[in-house]
Amino acid sequence: MANQETTVGKLFEEGLNLRRRVLGSEYVDGSIERANDFMMTFQHITTEWCWGYAWGRDTLDLKTRSMLNLAMLTALNRSAEIKLHVRGAINNGVSVEEIRETLLHATIYCGIPAGLDAFKAANEVLKEMGQVE
């Protein structure tokens, strides 16, 4: 059991570092600080498996993972997560033009309503970040 705990602990630390790098320490640390005992379970699985395991693999670079996330979040119609991951995409070196093309491509496969919501969410964040006028 100690070996499994060590692995999970390692995934958490690696995931936490990567999560902070992509999404920003302020956002990540705030999410963890605000989590009660009930929500900490979610924070752990997100940090360990999403960030430590999946995002931490080296087969795809962070830029590619960000573009994939934006496309999948468009398909799922998750505007709040799109906003968060647009910031992460910029942090990972995705250009405004690449974000636009990713969302355009997702719109074709996911439909106009989902694409519209994704474009609106991304535009709002890109304006806040001074990336578009």
C-alpha cells in the first residue's frame, strides 16, 4: 500500500506544479484553499489524474493538449471551463489565431450553438487579457 500512496502523492505534487504552471497559482491555490472536505476529493482526483497523469505525459506537448481541451470543452458546451483553458492555452504558447482555428474546427463538428458559446467565452477572456480588442 505504501507504494501506491507514494505514487499517488507523487502524481499529486507533479500535477499541482503543472496545474499551477498552466492555470496560474492564484487560481489553483484558491481552488484548493476554498475546498471543504467534500470538495477536496475532487481536487485530489483532478490534480492527480487529470494534471499529474494525463497532462504530465510527454507524448503530447502542453500547447497541443490546450488546443484539444478547447475543442473538447466546446463539444461539451462548458463555457466556464473554456474561459479557464483559454488562459491556460495562452500560457502554453497557443496564439490567438490558433485558438480561433481550434474553435472554428470544433464548431464544424459540434454545431453552431456550441461554437457560438465557445467563441463568446474565449473572446471575453482574450479581451480581459489584452489579446484582442
